[in-house]
Amino acid sequence: MAKTGRPAVLGGDALFAEGLPLTRVKVPEREELARRLDGILTSGQLTDGATVRELEEAAAAQLDVPHVVAVSNCTSGLMLALQALGVSGAVAMPGFTFAATAHAAHWAGATPVFAEVDADTLTLDPVDAARLLAESGASALMATHVYGTPCRVEELAKVAEDAGVPIVYDAAHALGSRRAGTPVGGFGAAEVFSLSPTKVVVAGEGGLIATRDEELARACRLGRGYGNPGDYDCVFPGLNARMSELHAALALVSLRGLPERVATRSRLVALFADAVRGVPGLRLPALAEGDVSTWKDLTLIVEPAAFGLDVPALARALRAEGIDSRRYFHPPVHRQQAYAHLPARSLPITDDVSARVLTLPLWSHMDDATVRLLADAVIRIHEHAPEIASTD
């Protein structure tokens, strides 16, 4: 591991003086997008039109599922899926997830209850999920493909089947992920994707509900428009969760080339991992052989004693280098103020990993040189860890 110079936090030159943001969106095929947007604006139909249907069909083909329902965002998609399944009472889910997983259950009229994650993959632990379902009598199970890492879907399916409950996947990060060769999207009762600006496919804002259940798809399609079948006699209390034609147009051009972008991200992550391989106290979430992650996030799991710095100190040193970072997900949902009123459940693994994760910049068109320089920043911070720690 070669010496890389004095870190900026100790007075050295910043490696990214102009800044390295966490993500950077690049819109492909802008000429086609401009033509699509012009056609939509000329038509005068800005929502619930042909472009949304085209997106749904294209996504269904790529995910190899019969039904995709486009919605305004992933959270509303999760809410609609839970409503369509008739969940009530407790809904079991990981504590290590984005808050929207729990928020969706709350707004659907249910109560989140939290389970442990696997320390290696950071996805829901099937054993603890089964234990929680038995303890809580939950009416549904939710799981998250964290950072794009596929869950252990086979084991979770058995857990849900044994408990007699449906499972809904928060697949916000996972459009393009695969579990043993099968696209994420067809597991459980439904999987819901995000198309927000930090994702690998973007619509500006938007989401996709993927399911093999025709009745669930019908209910979600109706629910995104208030539950109004067209005569204003709403059959149930739905949402205003429609995706606009303009967002659908952006999503359509962004969807193209998804497998290639995922492959590029995998290669860039491998390049980074190889560059920092000799640094003690660092690892990435484990990915099972045969699985594909979108690597929506390049997240480090830091062991402070071995690395020499804890996550806040590492983030501070990276910031001095001009490098943006995020603590996805800290605090974990069960520790957040919004859910402080719920009965406490001990989740030591979740608490531990939440304190030790730090997400670094990554985007699909990042070049190799930038990845190597990012790795150099981490290496030189480690090399000077005792001196950096003394300045805190």
C-alpha cells in the first residue's frame, strides 16, 4: 500500500478541490427525450397517458413480470401495495432501511415492528424475521434490497409462507439487481422501485410497482387515482399517486441501457475494492455468488479499531478532500424520533452496523481515474489516522 501524501484535513492538498458529489445524474438520449417531451406538451395530456403505459410495458419486459404500475414515488407505491393486501396491525420489517419503508406502513394504517439484519449483507435476517412474526402476530412482512443487494428471497418466502402473511419488498435501490440470475421485481406479493434522482434509473421523481398478482396490480392502478374508477364513485380511499407523462418520458430513456450501467457500476466497485484491499477495518456489503447488485450506493462498513478512525472522523476527513458522503442509514429507523413511541426491541446487530456505515460517491458514468483517486483518499486518511484522531 503506497504512501499517498498528507490528507487535506491535516493541511495537505485536497484531492477533489472542486468537490466530488455523492451522485451525479446524466440523462441519456437527450434528443429523444426532447422529442418525447415536445409531443407530450403538444398533446395536452400530461398524466395517465400513452407514455406512462409505454414505461409500464417496457419495465415489465425488463423485469420479466406481467404487471407494472407506475406511480408518483416509491413510498406511495409501497402504501398502495400494502393497502391492496389489506394489511392491518403490525408489519414486520428491518430496522436498517430508509425511513420510507416504515412510513409507508404507518400511512397504510399499520404499525412498523423491527427485525435484525444480517451483519454481512445488511439485508433482513430471515431467522429474526420469523421470530418477530411469531412474537408480534404481524399481518405482513417487508424487506429491503439494501444498496441494491438482493435479499435472501427464498428463505424469506418460506418465513412468510409459514407465518401465513404476504411479503412486500422495498426495492427502491434494486432496479437492475438479480438474485441467482432472476431479476429483482417478481419476488413476494409486490416489489416497489424508486426512480428518484439518486437511483440508477431516474424519472426525476417516480416509482414502479412490480407484481405477478393481477388483482393487486388492478387495485394499485385504481388506488393511484384516488380509488376512482372513472365515475367519481371511489370504491376505496386511494391516493393521488399518478406518474406524469413528463416523468414517464424521462424514465423511459433512462431505462435503456440499464444492464450496461449496472455492469459498469459493478466494475467500478470492484476497482475500488481492489484498490483498498490492503486497508484494515474496511469492507463492503457481501454479495452472494450469482447475485447482481445495482450498487446504488458504494457503502463502506468501517471497523474503527482496525481502520483507526470512526465513521464521523472519516466523513470529516473525506469532506476536507472535497468528497461528499452520507451515513445511510444512521440512525436506524427504530432509533428515530418518529418511532420512539413504539415498544423497544433489542437490535444489537442493526445498531452496530448503522454506526459503522458510510456511503461514498458513485455514479454510472464515473471514470476509473476518479475511482482510484477516491480510493487514494481513503488510503491516505487511514495512513494518517492517529494524527487525524488527535485533532478531533
